[in-house]
Amino acid sequence: MLLVTTQLAQLVMPIEETDTQVILTHPSDPSTSVTILKYGATVISWKQQGTERLWVSEGAKLDGSKPVRGGVPLVFPVFGKQKKESHPTFKLPQHGFARNSTWEFLGQTKELPLSVQFGLGPEQVDPELYKLWGEGKYDFTLILNIVLEADKLTTTIEVENTGSHTFEFNWLFHTYFRIPDITDTLVNNLVDQKCFDQLLAEEYVEKSPVVSFHEEFDRIYKNIPTDKTFQIIEFGKVLVNVERDNLKDTVVWNPWIKKSEGMADFLPKSGYLNMLCIEPGNVSDFVSLTNGEKWQGSQILSIGGEIKIQSNIY
């Protein structure tokens, strides 16, 4: 009995909850962990064998006063700022309210791999903010599942319409990766994909065999087959693999010099050299849910491995 109790205690120990955050530590590797801020259910750290894989600004607010600049902010129910006045999301601030609402920690769901859940409903959203979405008539439940493995981090969102009114939404995992140097960084498997360049306000087909970064970069890649894996590569070495389940779009973003200087919470100002956003989501159009319907999407991040060529680069 003592042995069983000890084993159970060891399984429970990897989860630490405080008033503001939840920390998961891999059961067999204390140098691998993930930290989730309850405010926004934002992952603010993912350490894999002691190496931090996410970028968080030194000027990021972690006290719940504003969305976190860095980590993995959650975008719902609108991506960016809605321009169409007739749309129910028009009055909402940029990127909606999921990233600046305090989520409820629902606890551990699995021992191996280590898994936890967070939940958000209208009752957790600031009432004045919530009313800006369709006059506050939409009932919804968001369940975020986070799974930590030795070399992998999976975040899965489930959106359910729990009310009587059909609603539309965008979803995005706004993931900031920490990288050694953006000028040495490549991203593969985007060639031949349709993209909307937000800086040029033009849509075209990506023709670069690999994407490199030497100026501000802000593109929405649309309707990408979900068997495509994006890889962040430096000097022939794969740093991170980004896989998706039921997330058809991906935003790739780096603010570069001028935009970094214009963001008060972006520090240091040279931080653009050490970060790159690759953001799986559904943002080129809206998902529609009627009463009782559910929708689910996942981001799967893993470390290292071989370079995968899934595109015609010749």
C-alpha cells in the first residue's frame, strides 16, 4: 500500500498550481516543463531539457492588466480587427477576449502523457467586453487541453455553442518561438500555398522554396493541407516542427525594427532578432456553430528530427 501511495504522489507532483499560474513538469525529466498563466490561459514558458522554446517579451505584462506579448496567446472569437460593421465581432477589440480573460483551471485529465484542462465561458469574460460580441447573446464553452511530453507540446481547443443562437468565430494559437537569430532562420513547406500579404494587402501564391526573414513579415497562408509540417530551421538543423489538426490557416509574422519600436511592451527592441511567430488557426474565414455543435483544433509542437521536404522545390 505504501508503494502504491508513493507512486500516486509522484504522479500528482508534476502539477503545481498557484493563484495566477499552473506549472507542469515532466514526470521523468524535471528540466522539461510548461507554465500556463491563468490570465488568457497563455502558455508563457515551454522548457525542453532546460532550453526555453518560447519567446516572451521582457516588457510583457503578467499581472492580468493586458494580454501577454509572447508565449502562446489565444485568439477568439475574431482575428485582428473586424472591418465589416454588420458582423457581430465588429465592436470587439483586436483578437477578441480569450487572451485577456481569466480562465478556470479544470485540473489534470491524464497522468501519462501529463495533461490538464482550462475552461472559459461567458461568466469568466468581462461583462462590458462580452456585450461587444453580438450584444452578449452568444453562449459558448471553450475547453483548452494541454499535453506535455518529453519532446512535444500539444494544445487543443474545443469550442461548443451552448446557446440558442448560431455564432461565427476565428481561432488562432498566436505562438511566439524563441530562435537564435531571425536572419539565419528558414521555414519550409510553404511554397505553392496561397497567402495574403498583410503588408502589401495582396493575395498571391508563395513561390519561395523556403521562407527567410530580412524585413517585416506578415502573411496569412490559407487552406493548407493539414498533413503539411512547418519546420523552423537554422544552419540545416530543425529547431521546431509545427503540425496542425483541423487548423487550415497559418500566420507567419515578425515585426522587424520599426514595428518593434512602436510596441511599448516589446522589449528589448532588438527582440525581433530572437523571435518568430508561426500561428496555426482558422482565420481566413469564420467557423459557424449552431446550438449544441462543437469544433476542435490542435497545434502540435515537437523538437528536432530530420528536415522534411513536403513541397515541390525544383
